[in-house]
Amino acid sequence: MRLVLSSGGARRGWIVWCALVVAAAGGTAAASQLWWTDRLHTLEHRAAAAGDLPALRHSLEQTRLKLQMADARSHELEQQIESLNDRLRESQEELAFFRKAREPRR
């Protein structure tokens, strides 16, 4: 009688094992490629934004100046409105006085 320690199925086990290792390595490589591509894309956007930084700062400064001008103009308009309201109140008081003076006394 012959003693058989392994059958021909051992070769299949090694093939399956190697296929799993190759599949895991391929999956890891694909995931790594996706991660690095995403990271590179983010860095490209940051580099492009850094190139536009002087223009953005200039635009921000111009916007701040426009905001200050608008704020100053709104204060000026508020003062003009207050002045017009005072004049309107005075005119209404004069009108009331003249109407009272014009009424016939009883």
C-alpha cells in the first residue's frame, strides 16, 4: 500500500490562494489610485486658488470700500430723512395754526 499525504486538490488550493492574493493586491492598488487621484485633484484646486489669491484680495478690498461708501451714504440719507421729518412736522404745526386762526370764533 502506498501512503498518500496529499491529493491533487492541493494544487487547486494554491491557485485559489494566489488568486485571492492577486485580487486583494489589485483592489488595494485601485483604491490607492482613486485616493491619490482625489488628493491630487484637491491639490490642483488649491494651487489654482492660490494663483488667483492677489486678484481675490483686490476684489475683497474693493468690495470693502464699496460697503464703507454705502454705509456712509446710508447715514447721510438717514440724517436727510430726519431733517425732512422735522420740516414736515413744523409745516404741519404751521398749517394747524393757520387753520385755527382762520376758523370763525364763536
